[in-house]
Amino acid sequence: LIRLIGDNDPVVPHFAMARLPDEIWNNPVYQEAILKYFGSASLEIQNTLLAKFVDKKLSVAGLNLLISAAPRLNKGQLQKLLIIFEKNKDIISENLEKEIIVLKKQLSDLRLLH
């Protein structure tokens, strides 16, 4: 089911995500497998994934997969991403913290534009 999240069909990824049990969403190995599709996913799939992970503890690898997609995210997505990082602040490395600072600046700049 996880590989279907990367499907190009607009319906299949939603179907796959709905079928995944909570144990999958909470398991770091599966989280990373899911998040590998995040950067190339459609806006709708990205939003669904962010909503699924907003209250989860993630691995450092999972957080890195999310931060790598940050430059392409919109303001609402960046806000959700920062909530995820705040939830996982106890495992954030120094390098990841530096990237989060850049992300916060990016979000601040977006707020000034609107």
C-alpha cells in the first residue's frame, strides 16, 4: 500500500493512505518509506501527509525528508511543518536546527509578502 502513495493517479494515493493503519503511521521505518514520496507528491497529497504526521513522533531521517521539500512548500504547509518539528524537537540535530531557522525565516518572509 505504501508504494501506492507515489502513484500519479489523483485518487489512488488517498485510497492507500486511508487504508494504512495507525501502526504504520507511528512506525519510523514505515514513516520514512511514506515520506520518500512527499517531495514529488501533489499539493493535496502533501497536505494529507502533513496532517497525518502533525501529531506523530518522527525519526531524524523522516524529519530530514520533510525539510528537504521545504523550499517548494506554501505558507500553510510550512506552518504545519514547523508544528511537526516542534513536536519532535527532542531529537533535532544541530544541522537540522539550522535548517529550521532558515525555514522560519522563509515563513516570516512569506507573511511579509501577504
